[in-house]
Amino acid sequence: MNTRTIIAVLIGTSLFVGCQKEIEYPHGPIYEPGSQTFGWSTSEKNGLPFESSAYATKSPELGEELFAVHFTTYTDWGAQRETIAMGPFEYKPERKDNVVENIDFDDIDGIINSKQVTASYGTSADDGDVAEDSYVIDERGDNWVAITAIDTIDEELVIRGEYNLHFKFKNNRDKKNAANPDHVRFTDGIFEVRFWK
């Protein structure tokens, strides 16, 4: 390869990289954490402090060997506003680096058999019983979840973890709440949960 060809390739590459649009993460609504009876989570949501209630769940679909984790926020008058769900996880400390993927949640057998960690984010309206806007994992971001510890405290299982998640609005329908950004990221996240009873 001669020098001109190398220079042309370098210029072309720098122009391509320079033309890629950077993802914007504007501030969106920040809600209350609500009752943290079964756990809590903190992180930064698009650069602002984020705190939520949190809990772990089991379900017949996941069986006895797997569990899921949920984070929820509320209005100051108690209506649900945001939900993050992720899983399935095994009952052991483990790092799930760059494996949070978009999988069809209707394919529960595929999720369980692959033990692939998935995540979703959505908002609610009215009294918290009306689905508003839905998001999926933005695979361009650094997405991961780590279960860092599983302990028994006062005869209850306590699960701790860390996470970094990037979401993008599902473009298959119009956004219902214009205040919700197109892209939402949760960075430097930590959580501690017990099982919801």
C-alpha cells in the first residue's frame, strides 16, 4: 500500500467516525423512590441522581433456579411512573458483562434456556395502571449487570448488584409523553433487594 492510499483510508475513516451522530441523553422526569420495603437502587439517570424502590421476584416460568430484579419509581402521591426489569439470574455472584440483550419477552423458554440476561424500561401514566412509553436495550451502550453478593440476613435472602444500562425508545409507535427522552441511560447503578412477598 502506498502512502497516498494510506492517507486516503485514514481521512475516509476519520470522516465516517466524525459523521456518526453522538447519542444525546437530555434530562427527563425524576420521580420519587417510594417505599423501599424490599430494597433500593441508586444510579445516575441521564446524568441526574436516580433512586428507586427495588425487589426480587420468582415466577413459575423462571422455575426455582432463576430470579428477576425490578426497580420502580412513583409520583409524590404514590402512582407508579417507571419500571426497570432485568433477569434471569442464577443464585450466585456473577458478572454479566456486555450480555444484556434484546430478546422477545414472549419467548420465555428461549430466555430461560439461554440464561441470557435481558432488560426493559417503561413508563406509566394516570394512576400508574396505564402503560405509557416502552424502551429496549440500546446495544451501542456499555450494558452489563453484576450480581455481587447473595447473603442470608435475618433468615431472608439479600441480593446485591451493580448495573449500567442504556435504553432507546421503541420506534414502532409514537411516544405518548413528550417529556420522556428518546434515550435513557442508568450508569454507576447499585442495588440491594429481597424477595417481594
